[in-house]
Amino acid sequence: MYGNYPRPYNNINQQGMYEQIDNEINNLQQMKERMKNQAQQPAINQTFQLAPIGANTLRYANTIEDVNKEIVFGDTPFFSRDMSVLWLKNIKGNIKTYELNEIIPKDEKDIQIEYLQAQIEELRKEMRKNDAIITNDDAEQDATSTSTSNDTVGTAVKKEEPTSIQKVSRGKEK
């Protein structure tokens, strides 16, 4: 029953679908053209520098005059090439100079060696003090007294001699 009717509706429907497909193809080609045109235009990029160049970087200087010449935007450290001197320059231009020393980690043996060396040095100082006391004692002696140094003990020994020698007469011997 349904198959006996004429099919003009199907032809109209097919015609509409063809037009719709053609419209879609045209839209896609227009999109393709727009994309080509956009790709040909250079992109505009603009960057803004919010912090000064070289902020928080390691700077080297040979002398304090080199540090004076540099413009800084905050507290900025300058190091000598051998890392022995540090100059810290602030925004006002004030410069502080520091001497840097390398800290070498020490083990138990190194600590013990340093302790013993300090003790040896302390003993040497005590010996120098004793030698100084001995030399001061010699300076205080008068012309008639003599002193000799006892090398094993390290103290001064004074011997008093009379200032004048008198001859005592003994009677005549027979």
C-alpha cells in the first residue's frame, strides 16, 4: 500500500540535503581561509620586565671601586674572584666589606690535634714568662751580687759577696 504513491517528497528531501552539504562545505572552506589569513599575520607579543636584570645573581668585582660603579636595586653581594672578600652594597650606595674564610669540616683526629697544639703553645708561653722573670732578676742585681742560672730548674740563684774585704790581723805567730 505504501509503495504505490509517487515519491516527489523523496526528491525534495534529497535536494535539501544536497544544499545543506554544499553549505557545510562552503562554511568549512571559509574557516580554512580565515585560518590561513590568521597564520600569515604575525602574533603580537609584548613582555614586561617586572624585576631588574641581574637581581639576586652572583656578581664578581676586582676592587671596591668596581662595586662603586655598579647600580643596584637592593642589597647586592659582590664577590672577589678568589671568594675571599665580600662587598655588600645597598640601594643607598653604602658598602660593607667582609672577609670570607672557608670552613673545613673537622673529624675527631683534627680536633684532638688542634687541642694538643693549643696546649703546646700555652706551655711555650709559660716558658717565655719564666725566662722573662729570670732576665728581670738579673737586671735587679747590684754590682756586688752575682747570679747564675740553673738550667735544669730554671730559677735564678743569687750569691752574695761582701762589698769590701777586710784583713783581720791575728797576732804574731811564733
